[in-house]
Amino acid sequence: MTMSKIIFIDVDGTLLDYENKLPASADKAIKLARQNGHKVYICTGRSKAEVYSYLWDIGLDGMIGGNGSYVEDHDHVVMHQVMTKEQGKHIVDWLKSRNLEFYLESNNGLFASENFETRGEPVIQEYSRRKGKDNSDKMTVKDVFPEMIYGGELYRDDLNKVSFILESYQDHLDSIEEFPDLKPGTWGGKGEVALFGDLGVKDITKANAIDHLLQYLGASIEDTIAFGDAKIDIPMLEYCKIGVAMGSGGDEIKAMADYVTDDVDQDGLYNAFVHFGLIDKDA
């Protein structure tokens, strides 16, 4: 048995497969690891409102959300940095002025712009297609965001981040100019082929959030292992003692990882837990 470790797991493409399903082997691996005295936190771009009950049901010690803007340990909020109401209003007004559809991410829910559901459908299908899924042409926004709120208040003071559909890559480039006080990014593809732009709190990373949590726990970086599949996870894998990339992940993260496991839907998480002695094989 290894010493007690603190394990950080990205959600989309790492813990869940690209159809939002939790592999049974991943569920089993986390339960066994916690029985063995290890701590397990999800570390995700999702806000708390998108961490549905079936994820908490696995048994987690807490979460890092909003790509690092929110840190929670056993229902205790360790850190939460949100945008100001002025920043949120500026984003909403700017996106509306450009006719860009978007959704606001907060711990109280996901709040979508008026036409996000219809405009988002082909974008969600393309995202799913790129992940190599068979039924991508049947995917709807409701499949991916089952609890999305339409017609809610859009001027808010509880925002972790905002995602918007890129009509062109220029929208992202213009967002960098427009919001020097925020952290602009893209997702759903690299560079010109990105599907979404996003805007988050400046100077927020998953690594920075892990640092806050370790200080709170009085724990050492020496005992950390991180799992991820995408470019946004690289700082987390660099920061933790051991960084593991999923076999189905991007080339950049696989190149820098300490270890590359199997694909997310080929028991990648379980196999890596066995490899690092967090659980016993066939326990």
C-alpha cells in the first residue's frame, strides 16, 4: 500500500467519457481508493451546478470548479472567486451586441441566452463528432446540459465563467481586446477550429486552486496525483507530483505527462490507479 495520496481528476474526458457517462471501472476505482485512505477531488471547468448527484454519489472529498475559481472540501468552501456584477454585465452586453449565443456558469445554475438551445445544437453535435462518437448527429443541448436554465436573470454577481459559441475565431481574438481584466480562452478544438470561447476570472488556474486546497488541508505536494485529458489540465499535471494523461487525450498533454494510461472508456482511470498502487488489481 502506498502512503495516503491526494488525487485530482478532471471530469469531461477523464472521469466521464465523451457521452457524459461514468465508466463503472472509474466509479469502482475511486470508491476503492477512498477505502484505502486516499482523498479524491474532481478538478473541472464545470461549476458546482453542473456537478450532478451521480458524481457526488461516487463518494468525493470535494471539488475544484470553474477551472480553479472554486474550491470545496467536504461542503466547506475553501475559496471562491467570482466576477464582479459589472464584469458580468459587460460580457452579456458585448455578446448580445455581436449576436453571439452564450451561457453563464455559476454555482447556482447555468443560465443560457435566448437562442442558445437551437444555435447550440449543431455545435454540440460537432463537438461530439470530433470525440469520435457514433450518435453525434442525434445529440441535443439538453443531452449535454440537462439542467440549463432559459429565461433567467443574465445580469448576475455569482459568475465563475461564461462560455459562448464562436461564429468565427475572430470573436475570441476580439474578446481578448475587449476584456483585459478577464481570462479569455477557447474550447472544443485548437486554434481556428475551436467551437466555444470562454471568459473567466483572471489569474485562475487549476494549479493555483490545488495550492489553496493543500494549504487548507496542511498537505504536501509530494502526495499529489493529477489526471487530465486536455490542454487546460496541463498546469495541474505540471504542478502535482505525478501527472497522468488519458490515452484518449490531446497530444500536448500526453507529451508532458509522467504517465499515459488507457482511453477514458477503456478503463483508463482504473488501470492507472492499479499502476500507481492506489488500489489492488481485482480488489
